[in-house]
Amino acid sequence: MSDDHVYEPAPAPAPDDGRRGLPQALRARLDLPLDFEAFYLVHQESFHAYAEVHFGSRSTAEAVIHEVFLEIRGGWSELLKEAGNLEQGAWAIVRRAVTDRLEREGRLPAFVINGPIAQGLRAARGKLQAMESRRGLYAAIAELPNRQFEVIVLRFILGYPASKVAWYIGVDERTVGHHIRRGKERLRVKLGLPAEQKKGKGQ
């Protein structure tokens, strides 16, 4: 059969064929390329975990990631041609599928609403408001707009690298840098600090 075959769920459970890690709809096709099966077995748990922290539901995550793997399988040959970018291409599909589902349902990611990171940020905001600082830094951080507050706390107080901050809040690293710069500038103005002097060519 051709690579662009659309998978349909099997009407009845398939016998154990040694592919316990694959969902039934994929196991029903015994002619799957071995490299695709290996890719699935290596990446399926991280894909499901990523989706679950966004949806707050394992069943929803499984449904979305199932569709993701069908899409990956349909474009497998094209993804393989992009030398060195197979994982990046697959993750792009995951992120798009998750974002599309959230937008269709009109809701924020679950980790923003009730996940441990959100709880930690809310606790951090309360603590910062209660802390005293000679120049009012912590109180000023606590008053930042939400997205600037998130990146400042995650990056500089919790010490996460920019890549992890980007993953948590669902943006790319350049956007994290943008929010950091905006947040730092807002803090500078709030605290009455002088603007940073740009270095000349000879410095």
C-alpha cells in the first residue's frame, strides 16, 4: 500500500504481535516501516506528556497524539528527507495539534490554570509582594504584567534556562527574550534606575 494510506481503527482487538507499544489503529498495519515504529516507541511518551500538561487529561492527550502520529506517518517520507530535522518537524506537528485543539475549545493550557508551574508562580507572586527590598525590586516584579512576570520569575528567580521557559509558556526563545527585555525595562522605569549605556565600537 502507499505511504499516504489513511489509517482506520481496527474493528476488533488485534492479536498480540509483539508491538505492544503501538496503538491498535497502527498495529493493524503490519507493513509499517521499522524506522517509524522505532520513532513512535522512542517519542510517544514525551509527546503524550507534553499534551497532557496542556490539556490536563490523559485521554484527551492520547486522542490528540494519536492524530499526530497518523499525520507523521502520512508525511513520513517527506520528514525523512529533511536531514537532521525529523524530531523538529515532528515536534512542530505536536505543538500545532495541541494549540489548534486549545484554540478550538477556547481555553488556556491546563498548566497555566492549575498545573504545578502555575501554582508555583502564584505562590511566588504572593511571596514577592510580602518581601521587602531596599529598592522595592520584589514588589516591582510582582506588579509586572503576567507574561513578563512569568518569564522573569522562571528565568531569574527559579533559574530555568530560556529554552525551558519557552517550553513551559508555549513560545519560542526569541519571544522569551522579548518579554525579558520588556520586563527589565519596566522594572528599570519603576525603580528609577538609569538606562543602560550602549557600548561604543571601541569599547
